[in-house]
Amino acid sequence: MESALKEPSTEELPLDQRERRVAERRLSALAAAVRDHERSLAGQPHSVRYADLHLYRRLRQISGGIV
């Protein structure tokens, strides 16, 4: 019975609707900034670093390929 009363770990705590909307807007703004950065470097040869390419790839993976 004690385990049923145990508080979940921090990662499992639910967000209320307002906190969730704020988090989603921040993530969306960050994703847009990364995409803008990628577009700004697209036409410049040798301007993209490996770390940038990794970031772009991870953003696509996290967002499900929606660009």
C-alpha cells in the first residue's frame, strides 16, 4: 500500500496545461531558430560544422521528420 502513495520521480510529474503550452512554444521557437540557422548556411560552402549537421539531424529525428 505504501508504494501506491509514493510520489513519482521528477521526470514523471505531470505538467499542467499552461506549463505544457509554454514548454511547447519554447521548443517550437528553438526548433525554428535551428532551422533558420541551417537555411542561413545552406548556400555557403564549407560553412557547416559537424556539430551543426548533428544538431540538424537530431532536430529532424525528434520532430519526426517534420521540417
